[in-house]
Amino acid sequence: MRTFSARTFAAVGPATDGAWFPGLPHAVAAVLTWPVFGGASCIAGLLMASLVSFVVWLPLTALSLNNGEALAARDAAPILTPNAKRSLFVLWTAAAWLAAAVAR
């Protein structure tokens, strides 16, 4: 059971090893809307935060960390800085709460 909880925490928390994929904090931000708006709005917030994250914010973060230049296929992905991780979490939280409020 310890292995399962350790793996769950590792998947939810932001990656600390410098990997590009920042974990699943957008899911945590969306689940926090459950007590306020209910289940259906929580799911809407999760879907919107996930969609906007992978379509808009992560690519824009990659561009900004690469000095505004597109990443070539052979290039390594830039490492997320702590400020980039904080900014992404704020954007994910805003998207999740806004979508949950609108879906209500």
C-alpha cells in the first residue's frame, strides 16, 4: 500500500527532477471546486483546466523558456523553473474555478 500512495503523490505533485511534465496539479485544483460547486461543475473544471493546459499554457511556457523560439524535434524540452510551475498552477486554478462557476 505504501508503494501505491507514494506513486499517487508522485503523480499528483509537481515533478522535482526537472522533467517537462509537471504532474497533475491541475486535477488537484479542479477537485478543490467540488465542495463549493458540486460534482458536475468539478468535472467541467477539470476538463477545462486539462484542455487549456495542454493546448495553450504548456506550449506557451515552452516557448517562453526557449527564448520565444519553437522547439525542434531533436531538442530537449526546457526545464520548468519554480516560477513557471507556480504560474501554471495559478492559471490551472483560475481555469478550473472559472469553468466550475460557469457550469453551475
